[in-house]
Amino acid sequence: MAKIITIGREFGSGGRELGKRLADELGIAYYDNEIITKIAERTEFAEGYVQHVMENGPSALLPITIGRSFYMGADPIVEQNNAIYREQSNLIQEFAQKSDCVIVGRSADYILRDRHPFRLFIYADMEHKMERCKWRAPENEHFTDKELKRHIQDVDKRRGRYYQFFTGQAWGDRLNYDLCINTSNTEIPELVKAVARLVQ
């Protein structure tokens, strides 16, 4: 039976680290940011724009950059967002068909619903998310605690908006996942070993 594991995660929860370590522990493929690069290659949209759409959800950002030119089609925002989501869906389906894998974010749990992946959602309390953000990205230290908290909340809000727009489901709702993990008081490597035993 194929091992397809999808990971939804709050910003600063350690979900990306957990996903990478879990893929290594299981000896299977891992997909995350490279999805953005491949979408840009396939669609000829600028990689920065693809990342903007995937991080911020559908928006009326103009002009829309395609390579080094500007796209001026009818209803371009909807067309661009749908094209990016379609290509994202195609890529994720291809990855899951090719081999066992861990896929972080990108609405993979919904896109692969017919393949019945093991769906994880990783979360943490705000204090631990702030600590992890400062530890993992020293550039975040220039934020005041209030600013960093607002930044984390904004990222999570955008992720939720993107997920709901394309799936019609509530991001982070426990009913949409097989296992929800609070990483607040647990070391990621310890969690990885437990999850690996569960999915093997």
C-alpha cells in the first residue's frame, strides 16, 4: 500500500521540519518549495508571482508578470489563479503516483483525497510558534513580540483563506485530518519517530 502523507501546518509550528524528517525516516520523497519552481516552469509565470498567489491566496494584484512580459487577458486574475491551482493539482497528483512521499502544504490533503493519504495537521500555541520563528530565522529577531505575533497570525490567515477558496473546507478543522499534532511541548525528532511507527 502506498505511503502518501500530507502535512498542513500553522506557521512556526515546525510542520516543515517534521515533514522533512519524517520523509528521511521513512526513506521516501519529500516535496515542498520545489512545487513553486515547477509550477513557474510549466506555466511561464514568474516564480515570485506563483509564490505570492500560493502564500496570499487569490488577489487582485496587477500587473501580472509572466516571465518578463505583462498579461492582459480577459478577467486575468481568475485565469491566473486557476491556472496555478490546476498546475499545482497536476504536479501533486504526479508526485503521489510516482512514489511514496510526504507533501507539505499546497492543499495536498484535498487534492489527493481520492488516494486517501494520511493527513497530518501540525499546530502549536503562539508562544512556542514565536520562539521557533526566532530560532529558525534570526532575521525575525528585529520584530517586536507584538509584530512577530501579528506576522504569524497574518500568515496563518492567508493560508486558511487560500485553502478554503480552493477546497471549500476549513483549514485546520480536525475533521479534515487523520491526526492533529500539537508541537508546543515536544521535540520534533521525538514526534517523527512516533508518527513513522504509526504510518508504517
